[in-house]
Amino acid sequence: MYLGIRPEGVALTSEQAKLLDDEFFLANPLEHFTARIHLLLSSELNAPTRSTHPKFFEALGLAGVDTLPTEKQRQDVHRAIDAVVLRHQCAEALERFLYALTAARPRGDDAQCTWLAVADSPAGMHAVATATKQAFDEDEHLLLKLLYPAGTVITEELASGCTTALAWINHATHLLLDDELPVNAAYNKLKHGLAVTTRDDVRIELITTEPSADGTVPLSAFGEGRSTPIFDRPLVTYLTRPRTKGKQPQAGVEAITLRIDVPTVLAETWMMANIYATLFHMAAVRHHNGAPPEGIAPRPALVVDRTPDRVLRGQPLGYRSPVTLPRDEIASTRPEGLAFAGQFIPMRIDLSSRRRGRIVEG
């Protein structure tokens, strides 16, 4: 292997650890996620053809296949799925790297190695987040130490940058662990077998103007201050069961529908990637004793005061509804309702009383 490392025993030596981290810190997290964001924000996904991508079709090796057909009208849905996956990957990357910096301990007689600490981090995100939180609880200045060089005079702006970074770290944890609207379950369903359904033809909006007797609704009934959109973006729906603790009764099945506003999801991703890249750069500097070589990604500018609440702007995030009752009679069914950032509003959409209507000028 190009790293030039050979086993010297059952434990990782300090020399091996240095070689591994020399390589690891050549990565560029912000570039990685920004490049993916660029691709997802592109205006159109063009189908590959034998003339535009000859090497792909040569590898495919199928006679008579000169293009891969795609439905252009479904491109928004595909982008939405990829945006959710990318955001989750970024949140998990940030969480696991923080764990490696703050809570990880070498196994056995292994030397300290950041790359191995990330690779050896617990499989479950609960364990990762719990250990990291404990490290932060034990040192209230820990994040400042990770974000800024030793001896830095912490100005009001630098303190605000740290506060903003902490808000995005908490947001990453929320995406990975929150159970009110279990986004982590969506990622798992997408990752393991695509056990989801996607729609871009559903619109649900609350209006205060009652439809007329003939079922028509004036266009003026819609708009800011007059109506509240719930579903007006691509949707991903999946089935899951709420987590239970210890010997609590198993909950029933729930259907979760995520409303995916792609620009917002990608903005969340970039904000978390920015924090990740800053932590990564500072860790690389410390690894190289303050004198990083060429090839180390530059330190990005920390964003100040652009918190998750300001990025999400009060948008509805998704809808939760029960599908089955719990098997145990003492267990309760969670209420149906609409989720926002930090808020869940119980509500019920009565589809049994729906009727046809038509939006008209007026």
C-alpha cells in the first residue's frame, strides 16, 4: 500500500499513528461537501449517452444501449433524496470527528491516532453523542480550544462564532437522534434498500377561506398571511417504529413524511461542513505542531450568528401519523401532527371528508 506501513505487533505504534494522521489530514471536508452541493444545485441532470460518456458505456458492455433513460419531471425528487442523504452524512461526519477529538480513547496499547479514533468510533450514534457531551460538560471552554489556536484572545466576534458553531453541532445531533420526527430513520431506509416512497405531486395547504358551494377556491385565498403550506415540496415517506427505552412496550408503526426544501437542506449541510472543516484544520495544525505542510486544507471563515433557526425560517419539516396500535395495551400511540424545528403541533388531516375542488382566478 502507498502508505508504506507494515504490522509491527498487535498495537498501533506512535510512528504508524503519525503516518496515518499525516495522510488523514490531507483530506478536505469542506471541498468534499461543497462539490456535492454544487452538483445538486445544478439546473438540469442530463442523461448520459454513449457519445458523452463513452468509458461508462464501454464498461457497461451492453450492445445497443446508448443512453440511460430518466424521467426529467422526477429530477426534483431525486435531488431531494440525495440532499437528505448528503446532509445526514455531513452531520454524522461532524459528530464522529468531534468524538475522536474529545472523547475517544485508544484501544489497548494503541498509540493515539485521530483517523483510527474516527474509524473505531461506536456504531451507535447515541454512544457517540453521549460520550462527546460528557467531554463538553467537563470543560466549558473545550469548543473554544478546538476552534481557535492556543493563546487566542477571544473577542466578542470569536465568541459569537463559537456559539454559532455549537448551535450547528447541536443541530447535527438533533438530526441524528431526534425521535419526534426521526430523520435518522429516513437515512437508514434510503441507505438500506430504498424502503421509502417519494412524491412531488402532493400539495396540502391550510386556508382560511371556505370553498364555495361549487367547490371553487379563489386564488386570492393563497399567499403569505392567508394560507399556510404544509406540503409544497418533494416528499419522502417511510415507515418506522419509535425508539423505546429499556423494557418499555414496543410502539406501533408510524408513517413519517419529510418535506424537503432542497436549498435549505443543502444550506444546513454547508453550515455543518463549515464547522467540520474548521475543526479539521485546527486538528491538522495541532498534529503538525503548529507548522502544517503544503496540502493541508485552509481554515474556512467561521459563520457568525447564522443559526439553524435562521436558516430553517420556521418551515414545516414533516408530518407524523400512526399506522398501527401498540401490541401492549398499556402503551400509548403518539399523536399525529406536524413537526417544525424544535416544535411539534398535534393535528389530524381528515382525508375521509375530502372533496374535489378547483382553484379559480379571484
